[in-house]
Amino acid sequence: MSLTLFIGNKAYSSWSLRPWLLMRALDIPFTEVVTPLYVDGSRERMLREAPTGKVPVLRAGDFAVWDSLAIVEYLAEAFPDKNIWPRGKENRARARSLCAEMHSGFQALRQACPTNFRRARRAAPLGLEEAARADLARVQAIFAQAGKSFLFGDFCAADAFFAPVVSRLDTYALELEPAARAYCDRILALPAFRQWREDAKAESWVIDRWEDL
């Protein structure tokens, strides 16, 4: 099966990281196509791939699936031998619940700490408001469940979905409990995650409003 993953700038596109990291970490071969965000013609180019005009989009021949969670479900069916969802009915249900929570939640933390994979590590300029601190507490509680491994033992979709938040916590130098810090360090040390960061630093595209934060 020949797969192509359409993604946005690696410096900024947290949604693109999720399927990219999952596929790289689990050795699912694909070709990547980068479409820079917020430049002339970018939406029009992506509308040729999916009706939303947004990234990420996974294409398998003439078939395309968009939205990071839908892409993960497609991959789970296409590659049942890969550890995309953890073993066990209860674990799979919990992993899907966490992915859905990440997919639609944590808005305050996202706004306080915008994604920028090439930003020099420094504290958020205004600190965190109450809603963002509540998001941070919830994230730490989730990470603390990982123990000495990933969220469900071996790396899976749930870890890929929380990887952008791990980057935010690290980039903005947020203070973490030891268990959460240990989990973040495991994600940050993944070869695929480190490759994404290096690629982000090498990009020439710049969105000024995100670089100043």
C-alpha cells in the first residue's frame, strides 16, 4: 500500500505531527508532502486533497482520509499488526477516550502556549491563567498514569496525540511533577520526535505572530 501524508509546516502544525509521529515510530512507510500554512494558495492546494482544505490528509491511491483521529482509525484497520491501539478492550477504549479528549479539549493551554517546535525554550511571557492551569493539571494526571513507560506500555496512538502537548510543556518551560516530567522526557527522546524538531528548525517559512510568543 502506497501512502502519502499531507502535512503543514513542521514548526507549527501540531495536528500534522500526530499521524506523522505515529507512522514514523511504528515504521509505517509513507511519503510526506508539506504544504505551508497561511500562505497564498495553501488552502486551494489542500482543497484538491480533502474537502476541509486542512492538514493532515492521508492519501492511499485515489482514497483520502482527513482529520488526525480518522487517519489513526484508518491506519489501525490497514495495519492490524502494528501497535496503533493498545491490546485489550478496556485499554483501547481508554486510549480512544484520551485521544478524543485531546482532540477537542485543552483550549486554554493551547492558546497560552502556541505550538512552535523551533522556539527557544523559555517561559510563557504572561504565565498561565486559571483555565490553562486546570488544563495543565489534567495533562499531568494523564501522564502520571504512564508509570515508567508510555501511556499504555508500548508507544501507541494515545502517545502520538499528546506529543504536541509534550512539546508545549517543554518549549514554555512549564513546571511539572516528576512523573509527568519523566513521561515528557520519553516522548522528547523518541528518534522520530527529534527528527520532526530538526526538520522544523530547518524550515524557511515563518509566521511572525507565533515566533514572538
